[in-house]
Amino acid sequence: MNGAPGDATHPAGFWIRFVAFVIDLVVIILAQFILKIVAVARFGSGGAPGAVGFFTFVFAVAYPTVLHALTGQTLGKVLTRVRVVALDGEALPFGAALLRAVVFWAALPLTLGIGHIVGGLRKDKRAFHDLIAGSRAERVPYVTRVRRLSRAPVSPLGASMVGRSPLPPTAESDPRSGG
């Protein structure tokens, strides 16, 4: 139960996930700031603090839910090369992504963050919200780019153009110019 996932993947540890969370928290704070500006523009100087708080919470849950279900990565996870997948390595279903996001935010105050710290202590690095939702966070491997050797250009007729210019011949190079 506390075993490591398959050999081909490497679980994302506590600190790299924490950095991804801080980046995502900045995104959520920016969304809250924009919501506050819209509320003040719409409702006056007092704004609508209850509505701003509600929609910030909705955004804080919807942001990771949608992105984890679609791509497996939020902006913070893209920048830290972490992705969230189901236990079988496939994309996380929408329902599991929603459950993961709700448990993530609920576990912060209810467990005083211990549910998140558990992820750093386990061999498979799965935090409380990962255990509940059936997900895991893994490191995205570096992609080694292979440089391809360029092939010789081919004319539209299929003949190789090695040693020949793709431009039409000039008058000086044309043997029929009679010079």
C-alpha cells in the first residue's frame, strides 16, 4: 500500500509540490484581485466581499479540477515539471480531479497541513488528497531532443538538388546564353 509506483515514473516529493502550490496560489490571488476590481466596479466602493470570497473559492477549486482533468498540470505544476495522474498512469477523470481539489482545500485547515506533509513521508509521495482521490503526482521527465540530420532538398519533380541551386539559372550560368 505504501509502495512506490512503477519504475518508469518518479513521484514528485513534498518540496517540489510545495513550490508548485505557491505558484498556483499566486494565480488564485491574482484571480481574487481581479474579482475584487470587478466587484468594486459593479457594486461600488464596498464591493461585495461575500461574493468575492465565494467566487475565489469556486475558482480555487475549479482551477486545479479542470486543468488536472484536461492536462494533468496547473501552471505551477508545468513550471515545476510535475503532473497529476490516476494510479494507472492515465489522465485523472473529472470526478476524481474535483474530489482531489475539494479534499486538498478541506485538508489544509482540518488537518493543519498534516495531510499534505504525509506525502513527504510516504515512499510513494501520495498526500491525503491523493489517497482519497486515487491520484498520484509524478515528475515529468526531461525530453531529450534528437537533432535530425537534414536531408538534401528535393525538387518538385523528385530529383535531388544536391549541388544545384533551387533558384533558376542566371544569364551568365546558362550555357545557351551564347556568350
